[in-house]
Amino acid sequence: MPEPADQNQPPPPPSPGPETGPKSTSTGLPSNVAAAIACIPLIGGIIFYILEKHDSFVRFYAMQSIIFGCAWFLFNIVSAVVHVVFAAIPAIGGILVFFWAIIAALVHLAFLVIMIITIVKAFMGVRWDIPYIGPIARKQVEGGSQSV
């Protein structure tokens, strides 16, 4: 028969719960969640780049999101201009507009797929560089101390 517990001993420490990952110091969110939200092009990136001052993981994804969002926005402007120019061409303008619409839809789909991959990678806690954009973002966040 076991002996009764000594009344003078302190209770055992509580068992640790599931870890949610390191906290982002400025926002209070876990780093992976803050980085995933920061991946929303432009808006999420700007908000988290301003709010997060210490967590380089979140700041990297925020800067990458800002650059990626600017590229997406720039593509939309160029696409609209190309559409207007093609529409103004007599006889073959309609055909050019049709083919440009297909190309633009594929590019938009590629932007969407890259955004989803980036959000998933950030949520998993993996630092993933979007081709061409990631090294630029890393250089901006690290203060330009490393070469691309």
C-alpha cells in the first residue's frame, strides 16, 4: 500500500503544454503565424514590417510580401496598358486582347500559387525565398550586409 503524500512538500510542477513556437516580440503572435499573415501581399507586409521591430523571420516575410505585392501591382498596371494598346489595333486587336487575357490569367495564377506556397512555408516556420524577390528582401532586412 503506498504511503500518503507528505503535506509539507510543494505540488509537482505543471506538465508543459504544447509549444506554439517562439513569440514574436512586438506583436505577441507566434513568429510563424505573424509571418504567414505578413505574406498577404502589400497590406500584410506593410503592417507587420511597421509593427515588428525585432523578429527577423517576420520582417523578412513582411519585406518579401511588400516587394511581391509591388510586383503584382506593377504587372496589373502593365497588363491594363497592354490591353488598351492591343484593343486600339484595328483588325487584329480583338485577337491580341484575347491572347493577352490568357497570358495575364496564367501570370495571375502563378502569383496566387507563389503567395500560397509562401504562406504555407511561413506557417511551417521555414524561411523560403521567392525567386529573385527573396534575396532582395533578405538584403533589405539584414541592412545590406550580405551579398546576394
